[in-house]
Amino acid sequence: MKNNDNVSHIHSAPAAADVSNSRDSPNRNRSSSRYHRRRSYDKQLTRIKLLGGAAGVVVLILLVLAKFEIDGLEAQNRHLAIKARKQEVQLEHTQTHLKKLHEDIKVLVEDRIPNLHRLEFDKTIHLDQKHVRNIIFTLTGVGTDKQYEYRMVLHNDSLNIVNPLVNVFLFDEVGIQLGTTKNSKIDTRSRVEYGDLRPRETRSYSSKVPLDRNEKPYYFLVTIE
């Protein structure tokens, strides 16, 4: 009996150890799972931090590049504004110079040719010269085929019968003669237009000035013979 008791005691001890190990195994598994999850979380957190840092660097680089581009555009705009202002000042100076030049030419031409008048179309220009009260110019024709027609009013304020011969000259802007005409029987459009002017008589006369040069008239001159 004694030997059997010993055998039973020997076999019961290992069984208790196995029970203890089986109880500790789930704890170890849970700890290991938590450890792995923790490491995975740390790795993901580290990766997120690295990506965030890299993104921050990229954003910073983009901001720096944008700043350089904006500065370059602002400098270019300032340069263009300065250039535009210089051109504006130069244009104003040129316009002032041209205006003065036209005025000087006008003075020279008018001094050289007395009784010169600025040519204007469809406007009654009062002359108050002997036997000529006024004149109206009309531009007719198409394209380059222009005709410079005029209608003038003649008047005899004397007590004698007169037959004034009126010359009409056209000049360019610098005073070069472009064409001339004279009231004569050939140029008149009707027999009533040409003839002696009786005392106190007023009569209109129409004709045109043929041009010797294909230039734009700027002045006209009326003389009486």
C-alpha cells in the first residue's frame, strides 16, 4: 500500500503544473497581441509623422517658390509701369512738339501768303473782300476721285457796273499750291452765273478747283482782279 501511495503522489504533481501553464498561456497571448498592436500603432504613428513632416517641407518649398514668383511678377509689373510712363511722357512731348511745329508752319505760311484761310467743308466762310462776301467748299466724289467744289456769293456795292475776276487757290499744309481756278464763262454752270454785276446786285457763283497734285488741300486763297 505504501508503494502505491508514492506512485499516486508522483503522478499528481505534473498534472498541477500543466494546469498552471494552461492558465498562463492566454495571458501571454493577450500580452503578445497587445504588444504587436502597440508596435504596429507606433509604426503607423511614426509613418504619419514622417509623411506630415515631408508634406510640411513640400508646402514650405511651394510657398517659397510662390513668393519668388510673386516677387518676380511684381518687379516685372513695376518695370512695365515705368516703361509705360516713359512712353506716355515721350508721347506727350512728341504731341506738344508737333503742335508747336504746326503752329510755326501756320505762322510762316500765313505770313508768306497774306489773306490765307483754313479750308473747311460745308461751312460758310465769310471773307468780306471786295465783291466777294462768302464762300462754301464741298468735297464730292468717291475714293481717290475727289472733287473740291465751291459756291461763292459776289456783291457789287458800288454805283458802277463791274465784272470781277475771282481766283481761287488751294494749298497744302506747308503752303505749296495744289490747284487754282478763275470764274469765267467756261467754268460757270449757267449763263446767269457769269456776267456784269449791276450796282447793288448780289449773285452766287459755283465751280470747282481742279488739283495739279494729288494732295489734300489745307488752305485756300481768294483774289480779285
